[in-house]
Amino acid sequence: MYRSLEALTALDVVHAVPGPGPTRYGITDEPHHHTVCQRCGQVADLPGAALADAVGRIEELTGLRPGTSGSLLVYGLCSGCAA
């Protein structure tokens, strides 16, 4: 199963979201980013448009041009773990 997921990831059919615990995989037509809780591993989607300015600024600062499947991963504590 994992070889299939790795192959689909390489073909940009699915995307991988690493975090604490097992890697999670997702599929979507919409560009998006993710938040990952470092304690419980909860992953949430962030719409790509919500961070368009931040991605543009990162590109200006670093020269890195995100690919079509590129994603920002924002690590921290979810509201439940932070309480």
C-alpha cells in the first residue's frame, strides 16, 4: 500500500503531509497548505489563497519557487493541545 502511495505522490496525484506519527496523504484539485499539531498530529487544510502573499514573500526572500504541489506546513499546537 505504501509503495502505491509513494508512486501516486511522485506522480502528483496525491500529496503527503509529514507530521508526528504516520505520514498522511490527501487528494484535492485546489492548491492548499497545512497546519500540523506537534502534539496530537492533527492536520488541517489552509486554502492556498489565504497564504498567497506569504508564499510570494517567501519566494522573494529565498528565490524558492513552489511547485504546483508545493505546500507550506505550519507546525505548532492545535487549540485543544494548547489549552
